[in-house]
Amino acid sequence: MAISVENYVKMANFYNELTRVLSAICVTKGGIALENYVGRFFAADVLEYIVEYGNRLKKSGVDIPSNIKSAMELFEKQFENVKSLVTPNQKPVHEMTLEEFEKVMNI
């Protein structure tokens, strides 16, 4: 996928729709908190990808409109709050520490 503002906007829109769906699922499952829903890990991974894509977009030198820059900043701030939920990179379960495993399994 070519690095472009249009692709960034598509991913940002996908993430926004994803969060709406996750919220709706939590409500229909009896009002469980989003922090307790297993889908939060996927959402954190998607947000991580969007933030990384945004960083690559900035480095590419493409002219980024101010409204997109503000969205990038918002996603970066959101990611700081969920950074601990992202899937460990290339780390199999048998190599995880007990703390990492408990976090992934929500124990």
C-alpha cells in the first residue's frame, strides 16, 4: 500500500467505525466496560498500526492538511493510553513472562 493521506484517512475511518461497533457490542452484552472486552486488544493493535502509518506519512514529506495532522495527534494521544494492550511483537506464548501472559489473557 502506497503511503498517502487518502489511505491514512481510510484507516482512520475504519478505526472510528471499529470503536463504534465495539461500544455497541459492549452495550448489547449487558453493559460491560470496554476495558473488560476482549476486542480491546484488536482495537489497540489497529490504533498502533494507524499511528505508525501516520509517522511514516510524516517522514515521507507529503503535504498533510492541518485537519489530518490534528487527527494524527489525537490518535497518538489515544495510543499512549492503550499502549500496554498491544500484542507483543513476534513473541510466542511460551517465551512470555508471567506478567505478559496474564496481561494478554486478561487474568
